[in-house]
Amino acid sequence: LAQAQSTILNIPSTDTVSPGKGYVEFDYLAQLPKADFGAWQVFAPRAVVGVTPKMEVGVNLAVTHVGDGGGNISNCQPNAKYKFFADDDAGLAASAGVIGYFVSDGGDKFGQIYANVSKKSKSGTRFTAGAYAAVSCDGCDGNANKAGAILGLEQPINGKVSFVADWLSGKNFWGYFTPGISVVLPHSGLLNIGYSIGNDSFSNNDLKNRALFVYYGITFP
């Protein structure tokens, strides 16, 4: 689920961290409703730094704990994103990036490449759309699951709180719809609370592929 870049909730945004600044975040996901056996939780610290006015690099370490003796699985996700277009007056931006996934204990090694565009209105509403493709993803069965769409919405409610939602298509590692609330906190902090619903969640309800999603992040210095 968790992505190692400047994101809305799960999808990469067109934002990049300013050069000389950093962003650290801690994500927590808990399967809800819990599976009858082997319920999972994800603990994911991540960090992103601005390299140039248009480029950021980061890394995410997601540790999945599986109950009932299932143990822990770690997933290291290095990444880079480049914002190749920005017109603040028109509220337009576009970016492209790559994310690697290296699973512990001799697990899968795969990647994602993507490109997206965003449009922000004068009221503050921002729409994001794009596409992604998998690279060497053994878990992406069939061509339909090796590429997909990216969609996102950020809708301000007041000066501190926004409704946010994003979606990645495909019944694969990335395929989730996540609506939620984003709250700006003091000292450059950010709290996001959402609910991630797997695209395969209800076609195969035994998976219960749904989770409460909470993350806190802070920008420094």
C-alpha cells in the first residue's frame, strides 16, 4: 500500500519536496475487518528529501506483521520523482517517477514507473490523474494488472482540513481506493486518516483486503 514519495494518500502527487528540505513520515495500516486467521498490520517509516527545485528522492521501509505466527515481512522502497512541468498561475503540474520494491527473505524484486498531471482551481480543489506500469512484477497476473490508472482528489473543507481520496486501478499490489481526511498541524505537521479498500476486496471477500490507514508527517527544517 504505502508509497515512498510525496503522496496524496497512496498515489504519488505532482508535488516535490523543496531543495534543502526533508520530509519524514510514519504510516500505520491495520486490516479492518480483521481476517479470521493471519490478520495483518503495516508499520512504515519513510523519508523524502529535495535534491533540486524539480526533483526529490526518498525511501520507505514497510514492515508487515502477520498475526497467528505469520511473522514479519519487510519491503524497502527507494524512489525518485521529477516534476517536469509547473505553471502556478494556471494551477498545472506534471511529474514522473520510479519506485523500487525489494522484499525481505529472498522475496520479489519489482518496480513501478508512473507519470501524472494535476490541475488546481482557484478554490483550492486539485485533481490528479495519470498512469502507472509495473516492472518485473510476478504478482501482477495478466496484462490488465501490469498497468493502470491513477486518480486523486483534494478538496479543502477549511483552512486546516481537506477531504482527500485516491485510487490506483488493477487487482494487484497497488490496487486500492482510499478516501480520507487530511489535517494540517502546527510545526509543519500533517495528519492523514483514511480507509483503504482493495480493488479485489468484495469480489473475494474472504481476503478482507481493507485497512484503516493513519499517517503523520513533518517537513523540516
